[in-house]
Amino acid sequence: MSAIYPKFKETLLGADISFSTMNIKVALVSTKYDYSTSHQFLSSVLSSQAVKRSTTNLSSKTVTGGVADAADVTLPSVSGVKVEALVFFRDTGSSATSDLIAYVDQGTGLPFTPSGVNVSVVWDNGTNKLFRL
């Protein structure tokens, strides 16, 4: 059940923002996190639910035909509980104001149990890429 967070759709429609220039990061979330249409900010993803967050912004971001894409990312030394999904968010420096963008729980390699090694996240090279509006 991959989805764009409804509150982020409101942000897109109500403001002049650009996915290509925003600070976008990804979090690996566990089965403890339950997607909700009411979630708006990263503070809705508790630290016990986030297995690992990227420390750098996604690079080479593009938007074409309502489809978001970026360069693949590697998260170092991932360990912990089973990873069920990816959560994309706009990083503002504060969890209370960092917008949740998309929840993705379908894709090659999901779910998985990390074993302390680097995890390479390779986005779909087909029509879906990171996510589509």
C-alpha cells in the first residue's frame, strides 16, 4: 500500500515549492510504524519505528510527468528490526516541521531484516521511480 501523504499533497497544491530543490531524505521504517493519512510531519514516525534515516539529501532529483526520481542511495551499517517500508520526507532540520512525502512498502527487497551492513536502496528504473503523483 504505497501512498503519497495527503497533507503533503495539500502542501504541494497550496505553496510554491519544488521537489527538485527541497532537502529530501529517506527513512527505513519497521513494522512498528503504521501509515496514516493523518500523519503530516516526521515526528509521527517515532525513533523506535525508524530503523535508519539517510544523513544526506537525495541527489540528482528530477520530476517528469508527475514522477519523482533521484540517484540511488546507500545507508551505512543498517541494523535493527525488520524494515517494512521507506518513508520520504522533506528535511527542515526539525522532526516537528519536516513534511512526510511518501510511504513506499512495495518493491524489490522489501521487507528485509538488516544485518549491520550497508544497505543500497535502488529506485525503480521503470515507470514508478521513487513515487508518482
